[in-house]
Amino acid sequence: MTVSIDWENLGFEYRQLPFRYISVYKDGAWDDGKLSEDAILHLSEASPALHYGQQAFEGLKAYRTKDGSVQLFRPDENAKRLQRTADRMLMPQVPTEKFVEACKAVVKANEEFVPPYGTGGTLYLRPLLIGVGDIIGVKPAEEYIFTIFAMPVGNYFKGGLAPTNFLIQGDFDRAAPHGTGAAKVGGNYAASLLPGKVAKSQGFSDVIYLDPATHTKIEEVGSANFFGITKDNEFITPLSLSILPSITKYSLLYLAEHRLGLKPVEGDVYITELDKFVEAGACGTAAVISPIGGVQYQDKLHIFYSETEVGPITRRLYDELTGIQFGDIEAPEGWIVKVD
Ligand SMILES: *Cc1c(COP(=O)(O)O)cnc(C)c1O
């Protein structure tokens, strides 16, 4: 089969590919799992995932390298995060090996949809863990479905490496101080749809949320973590129990220190102290690194580096990270998993 896709102009949209992985948890154990050609999930109308949000998801990418091979970036970290989310939602853990092997199987089965090297496109994997079965009371499911589907994607935010503006939101939170903000669950996103719509209707890329307890500190973008670079070459990201711990963010903290010689800091980012940043960005698997041009807070637009140009340190971080992901730059030990 030859695939005709405009690889250079992929956005972030669902596209049904031939194969997905599916495994079922029943009677206290996972089955072996299999590839399936059925893109429709079959589940009880009483499933806890549908009524009470007992579910979790992940997101990671497969990258085509210059020599034509395909590789994953830190999939074991996604497996571990899904395990932590599963613990929080009283769901069974998917073992790391099962998770990583399933990712590889889905990529291999859909290999012709991994965008060519040099187009900027990647194959996005979406693992999903949901509580299913005939349970209508408020309690955890006894049966679960773990599935992974894939789709070729390009840029998540329209600008790519061009800066865009974000709206700092003080009226809505995406998560509660001791709620599920650190778990990758759909409920946090459900809470973010309305503020996200308001921000987009005003021309912003997305919302930046404040810490839900005091509304004085930047937490994160609705679907990506925040970072800023100070005049003194510090790479600062917020630290909070209600932020989703981004694997991209922790990778950048490492690369900032070991490859760029910056000082990595996880700490408070007060909205009254934005002047100390000379550059800022949003980071995540889907967003990669999206430079933040400016942030609107109440009636003031604060510009970091420029509304039209990416700052030099942000660009170096982007080049280092994507160079590693696409196999052009040597990766720190254990970061790359080949799909053979
Ligand atoms: C998935 C996600 C991120 C990014 O995490 P990565 O591991 O870097 O992809 C950031 N914020 C939220 C709310 C997320 O769900």
C-alpha cells in the first residue's frame, strides 16, 4: 500500500490507521493483548470511565531517523507515569514492559504512517486506560481496557517554532490543590475546555493556569508545562503538586544543565516577577517547545523575548531536544528505544 499524505502539513488531528493494540484486564489479570483492526471500542453503558471519569491517558511519539529507522523517546517514562496515574485512580498498573512492547507493536504495524525524516512529522501514540463493565455505583471498575492507537501529526500549536501569545487565567482552575492535577486524566481536560475556548476566541493559543490555592504563581499551560529563562541563565519551571509532570520538561531540565550549561531550577514562578525572564516557552510531547511571545494577565500584555521571533536559548533547547528525538544528536543513556 502506498500512502498519500501531505507530510509537511500535518496538524494534530485524528486519523484512523489500520492497527491499534488492545488488552483487557479481567479477574485480576491482564490478557496478552493483541493488534486489532477495529477502531471502535465496545464497552458497557455502565462503565465507570464514562460516568465517573475512571480513566487515564498518555501521549508519546515515534520518530523517523535519517537512516530510515524508527525510534521512541523515553517510553518507559510514559509507562511509569501511567502507573502513577493508575494508582491515583484505583486502576490496575500496566507493567512497563507490556506498555513499551505494545507501543513498538503499534508503530511496527502502522510503519508506513511514520512521517519521513525531515518533514517535522511524527507518529503520535495515544495509550488509553479505562474502567469498564457493569458498575453503576461510585466505585472502581473490575474490568479495564488498555489500548494504544496512533496517528501521524505535525505541529500542535499553529505557530510551530514561531511565538504565540497565551492568556493567564485567574478565574478558572484546571485542577484542585490536592486533586488530580498531577495525574494524566481526562477530567483535568474537561475542566479546561471552557477556559480554553474563551482564550482561543480572544486569539490566544491557550490558557496558562495559576496555582489553584493562591492564584499568584504560574502553574502550566492546559496541555504543556511552562518554562522561563532568566537573565542569569537559569532555566526555571514551576514546582507544584497540581502540575502534570511533563517528561519533556524533565528532559529539558537535564539538557539545559548538561548540554547548555544553564542552571536548572524547579521553583515558584510568581506572576509579579515575569520581568526576570528573557525568554519563555511551553513544552510537552505534542507541543514540543512552543515559544511564548507574550502573556495577557488582566489588562496587561507582558512580552518575554519577542512576539514574532524565537529567543536564542529556546531555539538551542529545541534543536538539542529534537536532534536527540530524531537521532541526529547523541542521546543521554536510555532515552532512545529503537523500534526494530
Ligand atoms: C501530557 C501533558 C503534558 C506534557 O507532558 P509530556 O510528558 O511532556 O508530554 C503537560 N501538561 C499536561 C496537563 C499534560 O496532560
